[in-house]
Amino acid sequence: MPINRDIYPNLKLRMYTSGIRQNRLAKMVGIDEAHLSKIVNGFREPNPDLRTQIAEILHCDPEWLFHKVLLTEESPEFDHQTWPPNK
């Protein structure tokens, strides 16, 4: 099965650098860990309210945090339509 999905590398990076584990973050925003995992790994799109909640917890700009990167079989590529994010 070919890989072709958007991922949020900044979300993964910020979770790692802040020391907040996925299960804890999921509890903090009121969703189950499987749902958050699907968002982090590009299988689900978070709604605007959830983006805002997560960004507030991680003390980040939601636009930066949820910047998409296209993951393909060949190699990940930036979505040039959304990068760089407008500030």
C-alpha cells in the first residue's frame, strides 16, 4: 500500500521537547490516545477547537504546530502552498 498522507512533524517535535507524552496530552484535551495518535501520524485531521487546545497546552502557535508535511513513499516533501506559514 503506497504511503501518501500529511503529517505534523512540529507537533511531534513539540511534544518531545516539552516532555508531554501522548497519553497525557490526550487526557488533557479530552480525547482518547488512539484518536491523538491518528492525528499525530496523519490519519485524522483535528478540528479547529482541538488545534487551539493542543497549541495552548504546548505553548505554541497553532499554525506552526499543525504545519503539514506530505509524506510519500519516495520521500517527505513540504506542501509548498502552506509553507512558509503566514504570520
